[in-house]
Amino acid sequence: MAALLTGLAGWLLPSWAPWGVGMVTGALCLWCVWFFRDPKRAIPADPRAVVSPADGVICAVDHVAPPAELELPAGTTTLRICVFMNVFDVHVNRAPVAGKVVAAHYRPGAFVNAAFDKASELNERHSIVIEDTKQARWVVVQIAGLVARRIVPRAVVGSSLAKAERFGIIRFGSRVDVHLPPGTSASVSVGQRVKAGSSVIAMMNA
């Protein structure tokens, strides 16, 4: 692509222009490579630790109902921890706990700013339910944002995930919500920066 644009610029623009076009397109290519980086992470050894599913900033810690499309029991409310990712964050998502994927659901929607609370309800999203060895269920929701227009889930129903295992990616700015089961307490607060797979966002009660 960079070579094609540079060649066209040679025909249509002044002699110095191809160099400028080449530099811009080259910089964009390098930025895309950097955006899709996937660094290694040190996973906490404590089996009670729940790790962040995404790099970013905690934008909400509250109690809400999980996504309706998962058809969980009526009246269910959960502790929810939300992580907002801007375009400069690593966008590979990781499992907060180990377990088996027992449900998954994609729902189309809007693309409002993922930092807003209404994004959880209005935006395009993909949800999975992870059941751990104690039969506790964890809901993880990938939410598209204002710039992000593609959620790429990798975990399918029936697959097993290790803690901090990669399960998907959201391209170009987005958000991930985790709905925690009873017997779990939050370890983070709004405004705190976290890293996927290594930052502890909650602890399971003994």
C-alpha cells in the first residue's frame, strides 16, 4: 500500500511529495503493528486473584444486572468492574479467571463513546460466561466504542480458558466489563490504571 501511494504521488504531485506520502503511510503501518502488540504478562500466583481482562482505566465499579441476552435468572444483579481502553492501550483481552465457556452471545448495537456508562447497554457487544471449578459464573463483555468497530472473540462455547489466557481483541478503542459472582470483592477503584492478565481487580473470598 505504501509503495502504491508513493508511486501515484510521483505522477500527480511535486517531486518532494512522494517522500512525504511514503513517510506518512510508513508511520501508519508502524502504528498498526504497535497497536496489535501482545506483550507477555506476569500472572499473579494467588488462586483467589481475579485479573483484569484488559489494559486501561477503571471507569466503573458498581452493581448492575448482567446483559439481558444471556438469560440469567430474573432479578440477578452482580458486582461489575469496567475497564476503558483508549487507542494507545494494548487491546488483547484476557480471561479474568480460569474456567469453561458455557455461554456466548453477540449483540449488534451503536458505537457511542465506550467511556460512557450507557455504552454497556447501547453499543455492539460480545458476552461470554465462564464457569469456574466451583460452578461460579463470571460474565465478561467486550464492548465496541466510538472508534472501535470490530470485536474479534476467540473463545467459543465448550472451550476452557486458563487465568489470563487470551480470548479476543477489540480494535481501536473500546471497553470490557466483568460481572463477578457473589463472594467476590473489588480490589480497584475508578480512575485506577490496570494491565490485562497481571493487575488484580478483585479477590475471591476464601
